[in-house]
Amino acid sequence: MNTVILQQPKRLVFGNGSSREAPAEFIVQGWKRLFVVTSPPVLATHGALFAGWRRAGLDVATCAAVDREPEIALFEKVLAAARECGIPQRLRDVGVPEAALPRLVKEAMKVTRLLKNNPRELTATDAEAIYHGAY
């Protein structure tokens, strides 16, 4: 099983000019490498934007594989592109100690807005298995 952890943003910024201001926000968050998953038409129209992000000092890799509704095959294609870019795949690869997993499980179980909208009930035991799988 391939487990992927998606980080929810702490805040959303949108509106006129927000994409030009994005590099400063990324830097504030401590992000230096970005992996942008998009569609071929969006990549074609936003290439200059991503080039600007690179000029701002960010390492931007793009994957324009989204050519249909999400499905397992598309997910695997994007995951392979992420691996090719050298994006860490495991929690330990980004410095998370194994001793932190119980705390991560405890914090994850507090995110009720996600838990209540999940189509399947997620228990702390389920979350623990997910985190250990991602470690």
C-alpha cells in the first residue's frame, strides 16, 4: 500500500495578484521545493507563473498528468513523477522521529472536520496504522 499524507494549508490566499505573492508565502512556510500537479492546458497557460516562482528562488517541479478525473492509475502516475523529482516518500525521510507517531495520531484525531466527512469511520487504531505505514 502506498500512503500519501496531504498537508492542509493553514490559510488560503486568493484573488488578484495572489499568485505573484505566493513565493513569499511559501518561503514564510519554509517551503523551498514545490511539486505542482496540474493539467496540460493549465501548465501551458501558467508556465510564466512557475518560471517567476523559480526566479524567486523556489525549486518548482511540475507534473501535467491530470488529463481526466482522478483514479488509481492517475494517482500512480503522479506518484511516480513525484519520485522522479526526488520528493521524500516517507515521514522518516523528512526527519519525523518514530517516537512522534503517537502524538501525530492524537492530533489527527482532533481534526473533526475531516473525520466527520470521511465516508468511512476512522478510529485511532486506523490512524496509527496509516502513520506507521507512512513511516
